[in-house]
Amino acid sequence: MDTSVILPVEAEGFIQSLQAISLKEVGSKRWFRQHEYIEKLNMQAILNASAVHDEFVKDLLVSYGKVPVLVHEMILIEVWKRSVFPILCQLSDFRPKNTFQLYMVIHHEATVINLLETIMFHKDCCEAADDSVVDLVDYCHRKLTLLASKATREGPTGRDRGSPSHPKELQMQSAELEFEISLKAVSVLRYITDHVERSFSISVVNRLLCTHNVPCVLVQLVDRCPWMRYTEGEVEKYINGKWQTIPAEDHLKMTKLDGQVWICLYNLLLKGDYQRKYDFNSFNKNQLLKLRGFLTEVLIDQLPVLLDLQRFLAHLAVTDPAPPKAGLTLEQLPQIRNHIMRQNSGKWKGIAKYQAKETFNLSENDLKSQAQSLAQTYNLDVMESLLPEKPKCGFCGNEALKRCSRCQVERYCSRECQVKHWSKHKKACQMLAEATEVKTSLHTDGNQSDQ
């Protein structure tokens, strides 16, 4: 079976056309076309990686030097969500016909970091990031700091807020989406630390260790473990995009996220260049020694490389390492975010008003065209036929043959599981159903007008 959403020649065309877009253009027709390209590239990259196929999306992004464009896209939406979107929501005369277009802009950041998470595993892709890796390190640090704080602690809650018929409701969903984005940032940062010693300048290492003190941020993540929670006496862990109840015998089983944090710590503390440049002062030392309580035999059995980290921490406990040698370091500063902020400083309100009037106030024909295009991008039946694994139940994780009759997205193995999962699925179901209803109504209206 041919496992492809797009062909290599299509991917090449999409990737060649990728360009850095201005903040004012966010949500425009040009931006939306690029969004669709990136969505399809993301789907194909995931399929290639999961099926161990030729990863032509990654290869083409590297060949055409477009990895920095992806970093720019991600940071652009981050800035838009922080500086423009709140103003847009406060405009008294802003009443869009449908909020799905706004949701796609909000979701774009998650799509881009998902694509980066898939491709940054490879050394050549990290090298292709070039100077933008500094911006990427800063971006990941911002997300990890959020993750370690209460801002994203609970993640998606599943509580019912009703259909997001108003932009302010989208603001709440945007805040919840930050949780998932932040988890992706953990993986991206881990891949950077895998390759940075050999592939990047000393200023990147300095930014990881000195400017942001990433090891201490990671200690906070290990301590707080925001991807695990207790609900009604049961342990839940955030795995594959959703909270899953963990049976008692698996409570100590390491998740992918646990592994990413520990490997990142291993890289930053034990690799030569990292270790020589990190300042093991009293504060940093005390923070790092907290890790000893988590390095149990069960954990080390699952990730044996952590035995070296355990030995290092035991040595650190009884020694005072010499401070790093002082020297002249020409620090490389982040360019992408600084440029976006300088270029648009003082223009946030003007951009919000322009987008309220022009960008997110589409005519019926434009909305119809956009909905039809999105329907082709998110063809669920095609995607499911390409996935190497059968669809799984949204509640219990078993193979599922039944689909939610309203949203047509979530899968269930039985009516019982669907009922139990409804309180958590209801919000997303209403969002997806709304988008489907808009697409259907526009298609019907269009057919009637043609007759």
C-alpha cells in the first residue's frame, strides 16, 4: 500500500514556496495556503517516520534551507497569540461569522512544532536550522518555563465550555493548547542537546547553560511531572495527546516524556563541552542533587544510561567542581523574535483592527472555498487508511471500529466507552461538529445557487 498524503514532487513544490510571512498577514489567504502546505507536510512527515519510509519531507526541508522558515512561522504565531489576539477579542465590533478560521491560526503553532519534533531527531535537520537554532532554544525555554509553572499544569481538562462561538472562548482553548505545545518543546530541546555539541556554535551551548540554566528548569519538570496527575484516586498520564488512566502495575513505567527529560539532563550534565561550561555553584548543585531521589533502580532499568548520571551526582554530592574558566564569548542573539517585535512595536492594535475588518471577516464564497480546502486537507478516511496501526478507542485504548456520530473523529470500541468519555470529549466534539456543519451548509448553499 502506498503510504502517502502527498507525493515527493508535491512536497517539493510546497517546500519551495514556503516563505516568512509578516504578522499583519496572519490569517490571510496567502497565510492560509501556507498553513495547508505545512499541515500536509506534517502529516506526511509523521507517516514516513512511523512507517520507517524514505523521509523525503525532512530531506527536502534540509535541501531547500526551509527549517528556519518553520521556526519563524512558529514564533510568529506565538507573538500573534500574545500581542494581537487578546486585542482582537476585545474589539466590540468584532463578531466573526465563524470562529473556525481563528482556531486554525491558533492551532498552527502546534502543527509547526509537531513537524519540527518529527524532523529535528535528525542531525542534518538540526544543522539546517542554522542561526535560527538560537531562537528555537529560547522558544523551548519559554515553553518549558510555562510547563513547570501552574499556567499549563493541568493541560486539557475536558470540561464543557460549550461551542466556541465567541473569540474569547477561543482564548481559553488557546491557553489549554499551550500544554500540548510545551510538551512538544521538551522533545525538540532534547534533540537539540543531542546534536548541539558537534553541530552548533559555543554561543548556543552558553545560552542553554548560562542564559537560561536549562538543567535547573528540567529538574523542576522532573519534580513536578506536569504530564501526570491524580484524578479520583487514579493515576493519569498524558500519552499520545490525551490523558490515560494508568493501571497500578504501570505506575512506575517511564513515558516518552519522562525519557526525553532525562536524556536531555544526561546530555547537558555529562557531555564534555556542556559539563565544562556549566557553573556548578551551590544553588545549581543543590537543585541537581534533588534528582538523586528520582533515580531509582526501576527507572535505571528502563533507561540504563542513567546509571552514569547517578554516579555523576554521587560524585557531585561530595565535591565542589571548579567554576568554568572565564573567557570572552561572542554571544549570538535570537534574531527572529526580536525582529518581529521591533517591526510591529506599537502597531498591535492597528494590526488587530485590520485583521478584524479584512482577514477574519470573510465573504460567504471565501468561507466556502476555505472550508472545502480544509476538508481535503483533513480527509480522515484517507489518513486512517495510511496509518500503520488500527484506530484506538478514545477511552480505553483498545482497537475501535465505531466513530462518534456527531464529530466523526473520535473512535470508540463500545457504547459504554463512549458514554464514559463524553464529559472529556464534549468540548472537542462541539468544535469539530461546528466546522463540519459550516462546510456542509456552505456546500449545500453553493449547490442551490448553481441550480
